[in-house]
Amino acid sequence: MSAREPGSFERVLDLEGVVVYRVEGVSMRPMLRMDRDIVVIRKPNGRLQKYDVALYRRQTGNYVLHRVVRVLEDGYIIRGDNCFRDETDITDAQIVGVLTQFQRRGKQISTDAPGYRLYARLWVASYPLRCVLHTAKGFLTEGLWVHLRNHKNRKK
């Protein structure tokens, strides 16, 4: 999801109780597709739970829609479904809303639906395997030496 005017989502949620918009970006693929799927965001009732998809605002002011992968006493660890790095230190104060449903090809999908809940759990649980496959793909497409050089440069 791309950056929007700071406070815009908060204002709409305060006035209308819901934000509905077409997905931007690729960080939540394969679940949400850019320029195709429509999401429905509402204010959370209390703290978020593991597997919730949160709309939050980064310190930079950018809005992001990513999944909660761990709930901490003082915040959350959040990651996009198509991402391989966690965002830590996300606080309740940064949470703007939570995904309650989305529309794909005209079909409404609730985040309370059993099929969706199973998907969310399996997707989070498969993260270690997806990391291995992502790394293997890097070896195959970039070549071992290019990958090792990049890894060495990241350590500096």
C-alpha cells in the first residue's frame, strides 16, 4: 500500500466507521492483489490478535497493511505476506484499523470465515519454508557468487 496524506484514514474511520479502498502494492500477495482487490478496514475492538491484518502508520507517516505475526506486551511484530523481514516495535498507537473483509472478483471474504482463518494460520506457519525457497531461488537466479557477495556486503 502506498503513502497517503497523514491522518486521512483516521479521519474517514472517525467519520464513517469504515474505510474501503482498492489495494495498492504487492506486500500482501498472494492474498491481496494490487489494483484488483478491495479491502474493508474498521477500527479494532481492543488489541489486535496474531493473524489479524493491521492498517498502521509507520514513523515515516506511510500507511501499511500487513499481518500481525506476533503479539507482544507493548506492541506487535508485523510482516507482509509477500515480505521476508519483520517490522518490530509497532505500537498500539500506530494501529489505525484492522482488515475485516475483502473483495476478490466480486466475492466478499470475511476474516471471520473458517477458510480464511485456516489460510492465515497456514501462511504464517509456512514462513520458514518460504524463506528457504526464497533463498534457493536467489541462488538459482543470481548465482551462488553474486548471492554470497551481496550477503557479505549486507554484513558491513
